[in-house]
Amino acid sequence: MLSSLSSEIATALIAVAVIVLLCAIFWKLSGIVKYIPNDRIGVVEKLWSSSGSVQSGLLALHGEAGLQAELRRGGFHFFAPFQYRIHILPMVSVTQGKIAYVFARDGIDLPAGQTLADNSQVEDFRDVRAFLEGGGQKGPQRKILREGTHIINPALFVVMTEESTYSMSLDAQEKVYYEQMRGVLDERSGFTPVVIKEVTGSHDSDQLVVVTVQDGPGLLKDELLAPDVGDSHNAFQEPEKFLAAGGRRGRQERVLVEGTYFINRLFATVEFIRKSVIPVGFVGVVVSYTGRKGADLSGAEYSHGELVESGCRGVWRDALMPGKYAFNTYAGKIELVPTTNFVLMWKSGESGSNFDQNLREITLITKDAFEPQLPLSVVVHIDYRKAPMVVQRFGNVKQLVEQTLDPMVSSYFKNVSQTKTFIELIQSRSELQTNASAEMKQRFQAYSLEFQEVLIGTPKPQAGDTKIENIMAQLRDRQIAREQVETFAQKQIAADKERELNEAEQRAAKQKELTGSLVDISIKENQGSANVKAAEKKRQEIEALAQAEKFKQEMEGAGRASAIRSVGEAEAAAIHAKSEAMQGEGADKQLMQTVMLRLAEAFETAKMPLVPQIQMGGGDSNAFTTLMGLMASLKAGELATSLKPDA
């Protein structure tokens, strides 16, 4: 009983399983009901249709059999049995901050010269029917997908993200193609936006991006870069607006600065370059390879080339001041010209700037056939306003130095050295330096340069030349001899100073005694000065008395003389009267009387005794008697003769 019951149950279970299996098979084959998860999409494939198959294109747009344009989203969907097949596929997911690229399997073929599909008319990839009927083109699209989830029919579009490729049933040939495209995008970092940031100390600091567009019309004749077409294209992020504004393919003149840019790398590639930095002490002269032809602004007197305004092709007249510039180095170059004084050194192994690495000592030939090498330095300044002229004329400062200044300076010093001997060349270095400064200033002005100073070093011999060293040794010996003489003289002075020092020390040791003696001397000098003053005063008093006495005597003598003169005149008048009255003997007597009177007065004045105390002879007569007699006889005769009337 139990066994028969178990057998019936087993048979019933088997029958139920068979029925369920048959229902599942029927369900599957008929496709009446289909469940699609909410995170998936369903691509409908129509297996048969009364309208027949698709005649052209990939998708059926008018009810034909084939892949349908419309998608099915999550949920249960009911279909006619045995007519439809549903392909359940994932939605397109683009990671935050990434870029996805769209490739259309169907649409209008691209015209010749066009790289990417035009999305100016149709840009909504969600509506497949509108895309195909609106003239959408097949191939890689110009429009890109940004982050998020996108409901796109994978039967028509292949979407390539950094993580995966969203597509339906790729055959082997398609798979190879899309793998190649992925390699290109990976090489160009195409799945990440272009990020330009300025971070101090980072390798990304001070960077620019040069854009090269891969689609659009080509460049015109003689153009190296595509001209800037304005800001309408949002920094190359909207290709259709870029092309509509007249943009052309090729390397662009406009560069990108700091920021984040979502650029289709199949449309435009990017290249990082450095900003142009003009340091303090320099200006930048721009030599532009692109731009319109500008008028010559250099002036009629400048015949070494044209200077144009900024933005034109050629050398810009106005130099760039110190700072950072977003300059496209493919559009031109910036020649740095120093505006501070810089040194050019003609000396091997040494450099005063970045322009004199190839300069060497100047080999001279002196008047006495020596061949020394002359090291020197020249200080040069360039006016920032004349910097474009220097670049236009010489290309850059280094070429100016090597091709012009070096031959000019070398020639000048070689010419000067031929007029001087080696000794004169050494001894007249200061004079040579002064003359060189005056002459070179004029020569440098001809090259739009300002000469500041020349510094001449000591001439040195060439390798293996001992003659110059012998001359120098002789000069050194001569100088040593002079220094020895000076040394001996200084030693003599030192000895004298030492003696003076010793005397000063001894004097200091006896300072107390010396001070006392000096005080005594000072006191005596003061007393002597007082005595001298007293004597001087007494002398002055004596002189005053003497003067008074002298004046008195003079006055008395003058009075006495006047009286005597009056008396004499009276006596003369009397004598004359007497002589007239007493003619003959009477006159002689009168004369004798007068003589005796005068003699008596003389004895009275001299206070001499009339009778000598000592007798000189014998007899009754004496000297006085004898003298008186002699005088009487003589005078009497003379008087008689003078008074005798004329015959």
C-alpha cells in the first residue's frame, strides 16, 4: 500500500517537472514575456516581419526584420511569440572626471578630408531614429560623452570608456579596429581631460598647452599655424563651433593656460610646453613666424631690417618687459637681451656672462717682437629700447659678441701693441685702458651698444715662451732693489724714532726735576723780563731827559750864538767905522785890541792857566810872551797889508 502510494507521488512529481520544463521552453521560444533588470537595457531584434528585411543600413527603422532602433528599459515586456529576440546589455557608464568616445556603426559616409563625424545637426545619441534620419554620419564622432550613465543603443553606437568598450556583438575585424583606437586614445591620454595647473615647485608649474586640430579645412598658403578664431569654441571643447568660426586644422596659434579642458583627443591633440619667463634684468625681443605683414617701423636711417608692430610677422619693435608670458614657441621665439651691465671676458676658462664662453686671450705682437697674451674684460650695456635693433641686426647677443665685438676688440689691441715695447705695454696699462675706453665707446655706439668700461689684465707669455718671464724677473729684481732702499730708509727713521722714544722715556723719568727746573727758569725769565722792562723804562726816562737837556742846550746855544752873532756884527760895524775913522796907525792898534780881546775870551772858555805851572825855557820870557809876540807881529803885518788903501 505504501509502496504503491510512493510510486504515484514520484510519477506525479515527474509529470509536474516535465510540464514546467515544457512551459519554460515554450516561454523561451515564444518570447511572449521578457524581464529586463533596471540597470540594463534591451536591444530588440525582430526575427521576421511582413515588411521584409532591412534593405540599407544597419537598423530597421520601418518595421523590417532586424535590430530595432528603440530600446527596452527595466521591467516585464510582452512580445509576439516566436517573432522577437531581446539582447540584454549594460548601460554606458562614464566615470567621474573622465571622457567617453562614441563611434557610429551606421549613418552617412564621411566626405573626403573630414576626420570625424559632423554633429552640428544631430548630437543626441539617445535617439537613434533621429540620428539616422537627421543625417548623422558614421565613424568617430566629434561630440564626446562626459561622466554619468548614458542610455545608448549599442547596436548602432560603440562607446569607448577608459574601463571598457560598450558594444553589441563585435566581429573580429571590428574588434581589431577598436583595439587600435583604444591604443591611440591611451597614447594621447584621451580618456582624461587636459588639466593645466600652476603648482610652485612642481613639474607642472608654468605650463601651457599647444593644441593641434586634426579635423577641418587645411591651412592657407605660407601659414605655419592656424590663426586664432576667437573664444566661441570654448577653448576647443566644442569642435562644431570652432569649425563654424573658421577654424582650420593644424597647430593652433592660441594656447591654453591654467584650467581643465574636456577636449576630444581624436579632434585635437595637446602638447605641454613651458611659459616664457623673462627674468629681471632682461627684455624679450619677439621674432614672430606668423601674423599679417606689418609696416616697417624702424625708420629711414635704419637699413639692417624691418621692425614691425606686435602681432605681425617679423621682429617686433616693442620688446617684452620682465615677467611670464603665455607665448606659443611654435609661433615665434623670444630672444633674451640683457638690460643690466654684463661682462665679456677674453680669458680662457672664465666667463663673465652667457655670451663669452668662446672668447680667449688676445695674442699681441709688440714693437720689440714679443708675443704676449692679453686678458681683458669689457663691460657692456644695451638700451632696452634698442634691443630689437640688436636682434634684427645680429640675430642674438651671442652672435653679436662672437662675430662683431671679438674681432673689433682684438684688432684694436693688436694695433696698439705694435706701437709699444713689452715693457711700455706693461707700464702704460692705465693710459692704454683710458685711451681704449674713449675709442671703443664710439665704436660700440655704431652697433646700438653702450660701452661702459674696459679692464686690461696683465700680459702673460704663451706656453713655452720664457723670454717674457725673464723680462718680468728683471723688473721684479729692480723693484726689490727699490724696496730695499726704501726699507733701509724706513729703518733709519725707525732708529731715530727709537732714540726719540728713549729720550722721552728718560725725560719722563726726570719729569719732576725737569718740571721744577722749568718752573725756576720760568720764574727767572719772568724776573729778567721785569728787570728788562724796568731798565727799558729807565732808559726811556733818561732818553727823555737827555732829549730835554739837548733841546735846552740847543736853545741856549742858539740864543748864545745869536747873541754872539749880534755882538760880532756890531763889533764888525764898529771896527769898520773905526777903520774908516782911524786910518793909518789907529787901525793897527784897533786890530791888536780886537785880537787880544778874542784871545782872552778863548782862555776864559778853556779855563787854562795864563801862567804855565811848568817852565819850558830860561830867561825872563815865557811861552805865552813868545806866542803873543809872534802872533802880534804876524797879525799886525797881515792886518796892515789888508787895511792898506789901494794905490
